[in-house]
Amino acid sequence: MQRPLVCISWQIRALEDYFPPNTEREPDPEVEGRGRAGLLADLRYYSGSNGSDILEAYRKIPGSFLAPLAVLEGRNAFHVRTLFHCWELLTAAEAERGQRYKYWIYARLDWLWLALPPDLSVFEDADPAAVWIPDGQDWDGINDRFAIVPRKYAKPYFCRWPWLVNGSFLPMMHRATGRLPASDFYRGPEWSLLAAMHWYRVPIRRFGSTGAILCMGGRRAKYGRCTRPTNPAAFSYKYSAEVSEASATFPLIQQTFVNCWMAGPRLLRLQRTVVCVLNADVAPRCRAASCDAKCWTDVYDYGRCCLDGREGLWVLPSPEAAEAILNSGNYPFCWPIVEAVQRCLLREDLESLAEGTKRAIRAASLRLPVTSGY
């Protein structure tokens, strides 16, 4: 039976003991591994005499997606190169076993699940051909903390590094850049990942996030503001909005929502009317113009609030819970994500759940234990 293979960022060396990198080049111990010198060595290897011209072309594209190679601020290039090392090691592992894995699963080492995600079989049942990622934290691209990647899309997801540094991705990056005003967008690794997924027409599906990035080693995060632990045994998280959203799932499950991840043909209609609602203290311009980029945050973003039909897996009310909410007259039914943003189910959403969920939505029960420390 084919099993998924998991690649955890920053644990590459442990795999190298078993499977040497599947590459023809001989690694240089002086530049392989950490540091900008290793990135420059890859640039020279893959681009030959064109390296300087390729680097200069990337420097003309605003953003930190290739830092510290194209610009010095940031470490995003290391992330893309680490994914490529995953590609080298995991393809070697497949060659060793004589069979491809059905899925590759990527996870950041500093990603903590506050509650378990859906079982792999739930993702397969909902859409076996899609790349599944957590909802939110897109940073003008798509979430790159965790991904379940079907084997047919492993190369576009994991093997982007050589194509970046040899210049093959320049047309793709120029195309993605042309759609966005330079001043309003952060062009980081999430943005370059989205550009690649669009370029190769990779289908993306979302699931309600129940995880968050930790602040590691007690250091203050360069991006994001680490949360204060609620007690000495608790964790500190890098992004308060991310952990706030992930933890918001728990009371819903315990009170009025079913312990269930749902997906189905009517979800498309439901998600059109599951909206972000800004609280009254937010500027009227942002309430009136929800697609204004200057109004977005890592929670209230373009994909959630300006696009219809976001398909995925979500924790939604059971038919009985939806009926009870309708009978109470408490609709739209909203719950806070962060201080300025709520998510809501409108009356027609609740009616659809109450009347048609059993027939139209395939559901799989899943207990969601809370991780201690938050």
C-alpha cells in the first residue's frame, strides 16, 4: 500500500544518513548548508555564466521572495532550497523502495497543532487530486506552513529552487508581478509559491486551520510579535492572529458545532455567503471596500473576503445545531477570529445546513483534542 511521506523542514540531515541526495553534482563542504555562500554556489552551478544577469533581473522584482540572494533582508531563499533538498532525499527514498509514495506531506518544524487536522482519508474523500493547505496566513500568496501534496504535484511544490536560480521562473515571476501594485503587496515565499502553483495549474484546497507557528528559543520574532505565555508551561506563538483563529475552533465544537469536517457539492454556495465582517471601530473605507488591499490583514484577506466559492474542509454546524440557531433567531451567527474580524453564517447558510446537509454533504467525524500549553 502506498503511504504518504513526510518532510519536516530543518530535519534534512537525519534523512541524509539513509538516503544520499539524488543529484549529479558533488557538494562543496565549504559552501553547502547554511549561509549565503551556499546560495551563490547553487546560482553558479545552475545558471553558469548567466548568474549575474539572472540575479539582476530578480532584483528588479520588488519583494523578499529570493532573500538573501537577490536582496539581503530575509531568509526566504533558504526555505525554497530546503524544499529542494526534500525533493532530492525523498526521490532517492522512492528509488530505494522501488515505488512512489501517493502523497508527500510537508510541515514546518515550528508548526504546532493545537488540535488534530482531519485524517488523510478525509482529504482523499473530499478531493484526492488537490494540494491541501491550512486556511489563512497567506501573506499575499498561499499558506506555506503545511501541505499535503499528491505525488503528481510534488515537483512543482518541492523542486522550485533550480528553476528559480537558473532563470526558468523569470517569466512566471514577471507575470505574477504584473498583476499587483508594488506598494501594497508583500512578495515573500507565500507569493512565489502561489505564482508557481498558478503557473503549473495545481488545484489548491483549504481546511480550517488548527495550528500555529511557535516562537522558538525565546527569541523575539523578526516578523510577527510573539505572544506572551499565559503561564510558565504555556507556549509562545509567533503570530497572535494565527493562534487566535486556530483556537477559535474549540468552543464551537464544544458548544454548537458538530465534531465534523464537512465538504460537498453545496459547500460552494455556502462559502459564498460565509463572510468576514469588520467591527464598527474599523475605518468606514474598509467596511465599504472589502477588496481594498490596504484593508487586508493576515486574517481578513483577499481570498477569504473577495472571492466566491472557496472549496475546502470546514468545521460547520450540524443540522440539529443549525436548526437550533434558526429557532433562536440568533442570525447571522458570528464568532470572533481576532479583535476586528468575525466570521459569520447568514440565515440562508443555516437553512441550507439544517435542511440539506444530510443529503448533500459528505461528513467524517473527527475528535479534536486540545493540545495542552495554550
